[in-house]
Amino acid sequence: MKSFADLEAIRQKTLDKVNLRREHEGTRIVVGMATCGIAAGARPVMLAFLDEVSKRNLLDVTVAQTGCIGMCRLEPIVEISVPGQDKVTYVKVAPEMVPRIVQEHVVNHNPVDEYTIGAAE
């Protein structure tokens, strides 16, 4: 850090990340972060969602975490709620699946069926 402008840039970048996790009326991405989810790899999945949403500058999207969703064998679990649509539950999510989920579901409103709970059963 060499100047006040550098400090302000760091501050703004941090605020942008925090704002991704605030409540609002847009699309909501919730990652199960209970012990079972974390053990199955939920933390890198959540970071991948935060990164993808930030890269695409999706201002109407919230990324949040929750505790146990109740299906430990299917972790990491991600629930996506788009206003006006049914909630979709993705299971066994890996970080490399995130760009496709964001592009097809969050941006284009077409859930990726093969990643959903219905396909896993």
C-alpha cells in the first residue's frame, strides 16, 4: 500500500465482497456450511460462487450460507432461489460446476437439471 488511493481501493473491494452476502430481493444462492458440508468441500464451492458472481458483476444476487440442510450424503448442497421461480437444490456441487450453474441458472433462469437433487435420487 503506497497511497490513500490504494487503501480506498482495498476498502471498496472488501465492501463489494461483503455486499454479495447481504439480503435483498434478487436471486439468492445459499450454500450449506454445516460440519458435513464443510467436510464435503462446501467452503471452496461458496468461494467459487462469490468469485463468479463478483466476476460477472451480478448486483442482484446474494450469496449466503446456512447450517445443515438435512441431506448429509448429498453435500455440498446449494439452494438457488430466483424470484418468481421454485427453489432449486443442487447436490454434490464442486467448484468447477459453479460457472455453469451461474451462467445457465442465475443468468439465464434455466436450472442445470443433471446437478439437481432430482437427478441424484
